[in-house]
Amino acid sequence: MDEFGFIATLLAPLAAKEKGALGLKDDAAVLSVPSGQELVITQDAITQGVHFIGDEEPGLIARKLLRVNLSDLAAMGARPWGYFLSLMLPASADEAWLKAFAAGLRRDQKEFGMTLMGGDTTRIKGTLALSVSALGLVPKGRALKRSGARAGDGIFVSGTIGDAALGLQVARGEGRGARKDRKSSRSLTLDLRSSLLQRYRLPEPRLALGQALRDIATSCMDVSDGLMQDLGHMCAASRVGAEIRWEDIPLSQAVRAAVKPLKKPHECVLAGGDDYELLFTAPLSLQRTLRTIAGKIETRISLIGQMTKERAIKVLDEKGGKIVLGKSGWRHF
């Protein structure tokens, strides 16, 4: 299957619901933003060896590609609308691979209510690289930003933290995720390894939560490069500091089991990437409202600390002592 066959056969059907995509037959799309809405645009790329191992099913890679972008839309309180897809494909991406990849796109398009609007495909000599520009819609003036946090606001996070970073270890056969004797206490059980691996390979964008926070959160962003590093970005944008408590960081059963024997478990949890949970601030007086929201959308929300006037970020242990980390998160360069 050549490039044009791929577009006409596998990608054009994914764009059928959006008239402005013009059937992927023109040089660009022509879109009209609905009245009363603002357009939210984000772009994220994933590459083999950094965001995925390369031995995953093509459909899983496609779904993660969409979801890391959807997480950015969630952080802005937007609902998904569409996306533009750029594929840089090595020769190993044959017809079977392309069909499976398109099937993954189709599956998540249906789940999250979005459509393909355009893009580009090319062959390369290097490893697989993929990029999406995602479009979302938000009512005018109600987009969430990183810059509104105030001293005294509570710091909240959705879901659990650290699963994806440890899932990457599982994928690489490192640490306690390595396959050893199943009877050995040094190895995680198959179920726990599978749970961590699933969180790494297929993040869950918190779209419903982001939209529910539009008139509640004072600031919001997604956790992609590590909780501490992303909290630093939020503090810088809002010109405040933060104090969080290690004992209040929400950890899954799998993460607790993985870090239990470690003398310093904090760094792999707080500085690991790929969580794609929402980190947000809100007045402490709204905790009951947040509990109600969490129940309605069946998403865990945890209070992990508080914003401070002092322009510093502190992590406190169970006794109130300061935890010092060697790194705050992932950096590409």
C-alpha cells in the first residue's frame, strides 16, 4: 500500500464526519469555530525509544498518541473536536502495521468524540516518530490555565502517581518489574506488572474532570514530565511556591509494592513522567464540591499540599522533614 492508498483507504474514513476536512483531498482543512466557543490547540509528538518501546501493537501506539494530546485538552477544560496527524514511518511499517494503527485511531476517535481533519505522511530512514495537533473547544473565557494559583490554594491531583514511570521499567525488564522467579519476593506479581504496563502504554485523559473544573480550579495542567517538574511550571506561571506532603501522594497498589523495598522511593514517583493526570489548585473551601465531582465522574481526587507565598517548592516527609530529590522530572534535552 502506497502513501495515497493509505490516505484514501484508511485515513479518509476517519475524517468523514467533519465537512471541513474536505475528505483529506485538499491542501488544508477549512474549519468554522462554533459560536460562543474558543479554539484550544495543542501539539505533542511521541517517538520510539522515548515514549514507547517499539514492540507494542500499532493500535496501542496510535491510541497513546491521541491520548497524550487529549490530556493537554483536558488540562485546559476543553472538549475534543478533531486532530491533525503527522506520521514519519520507517520501512518496517508495512500494510498490516498501517491497518492496525488506523484501527487504533478509529477506536479512540469513537470513544472520545473527535475526528481526523488532516495531516501528513512520510517515509524516513530512522525510527518511528508520530505527531498530533489536537483541537478542542471551550466556552469563551473559561479555559483553564497554569497561571491563576494563589497562596493558600489547595494542590490537588487526579488518579494515582508513579504508575507509568514504573510501567516503563516493566516494559524494559528493569527493577522489580523484571521477570524473575514468580515465587521470589523481589519480583512483582504478573497482575501488578500488567497494571503498571497498562498505565504506561495507555494513559487515561481526564477530560470529564477538566471540564468539571472550569469554574472551580484556579490553575490546572497535566502531569507529563513528572509531578515535581510540572508543579514547578505551575508555580512559576502563578508566581507562588508550593508545599506538598509525601504521605498524601496517591499511590496505586502496584506502585506501593514496587517502591516498598526502596530506601528512597520518592524520586521514581515524584519525578517520573507519563502520568497524564491532572494537577490543579482550588480554594480549600471547595473540597466538598470536589468530592461530589469525583463521585459523579468516578475519578479519584487527592489533596496533596498547599500553595505558599514563599517562592520555593518543598516536599515534606511523614515527620515534617524536607525530602531532597536528585531530579524533578524528565527533560528531552
